[in-house]
Amino acid sequence: MRSAIEGERSELLRRNSSATRSLSIRGTAPPDVNDEQEDLTDAISQLRVTRSTEGLDESDIDPDPFVQFGAWMRDALDARLRMPNEMTLATADRQGRPVARIVLLKGVDEGGFTFFTNYESRKGKHLADNPHAALVFYWAELERQVDVTGRVERVSFEESEAYWHTRPPASRRAAWASRQSEVIQNRAELEQRVREVEKRWPDDEDIPIPPYWGGFRLIPETIEFWQGRPNRLHDRLIYKRVARGGLGRTAEQAGMGWLIERLSP
């Protein structure tokens, strides 16, 4: 009897050991997957680039950051970079949880940096709840970066409408068809909405601006210009808006000035 019990106990232990071993194996990624991940990590960690010797000196920059930005943007255009007006827009919700995405710069002057989007999108809702945002331009071929921080406000309806009518008809229809950032079942649902919009406005000239679509302008508080240099000793010059009293849309109108400081790389 005791022998039978001990035999059953041994069999049970064997099965439990086998099950535990099976679970352990199933919970571990195959060796080849782990090897690929390690190889990728090693490859990323070993990436190196030799920066140019061209520097950014205080004596060479314009005292107005918008003039300086314009000069750098012209350099990017002259270099025929692909979409040099692409910029990363970082926003955050009420809890401070950030999200970043690429948008297109559509205008810049002393009032700020302008882009257009769906006001009911995730970024639109973020900016309604938390108007603080950041922009980053990165031109790898020129080894240059521009970081902008500030507050965001909506542009006027007239400004949004004027830009709306410069957009291609297909893009205008897409703005009506897409409920940006909402979950949809599949691609077919989106394409069906486009067909419905095409039936509603068959004439390109008749497509109106949606009530939920328009522009934002980021009014900068800081603008940092970064120039890559050898050995990670990059040049960083930051413009900080300094109040001198008064109110107005532009720095000059508001009696605002710009303080330029060098940051350690």
C-alpha cells in the first residue's frame, strides 16, 4: 500500500515538475529573438557620427530669433532638404502625460509658429486643456536643431479659412471624412466617408472649412538653436523672452526683448 502511495506521489511530483518546466519555457522568448534584440541594442549603442567643425557663435547670430530662424530655414530650403518644415509638436494632457507627433509649419513671423489641424484631435484637446507646448525642428544634413517652447492659441477664423482654400481638394475632403484620433473599424470605413463627402461636395470650390478645423499659433517663450560640433561639444544658444512692459501681439509691440545665453552641451 505504502509503495503504491509513494509511486503516485512520485508521478505527481514528476508531472508538476514537467508542467513548471513547460511554463518556464513558454514564458521565455526563443533564443533567436533574444539574440536579435541584443544585436539591435548593440548596433544602436555603437552608432557614431563625426560632426562638422562649423560652429555657432554669438557674434554671428541675429539678435532677433525669428530672423535667425528664417536664415536657418532658408539654408534648409537651399539644401533641398525633404520637407524642412516638418516639426515635432509635443503636447500634454491635464495630468501632464506627453504625446509627440510630426506636424507641418505653415507660417512663421514675430507672432509665432503656425500650424493647422483638427481641433477635436488628441493634440487639439490637449492644447485646449493645457496650452503649453514645444516644437522641434531637426535638419540632420545640416547638423542643426531648433527647439521652441511657449503657449499656444488659436488663430482667427479668417486666417484659418484663408489657408483652407489653398489646400488641395482631396485634402479638404479628407478633413471632413476623418474624425481625427477616433477609433474606426477598418480602412473601408474611412474610404466610405470620403465617398460620402465627394457626393456631398462634388465641386471643388464648394468645400467649406469644417467648424472643428483651423490653425494654432505657438507664441515662443524660448527658442534654442543647436549646431552639431565634434566630440559632442555642440553649440547651443537659447533666446529667452524678457518683458520690459507693455502689451502687444509681437515682441516689439509688447516692449519685449530677447536675452541670448549659451548652454552647456
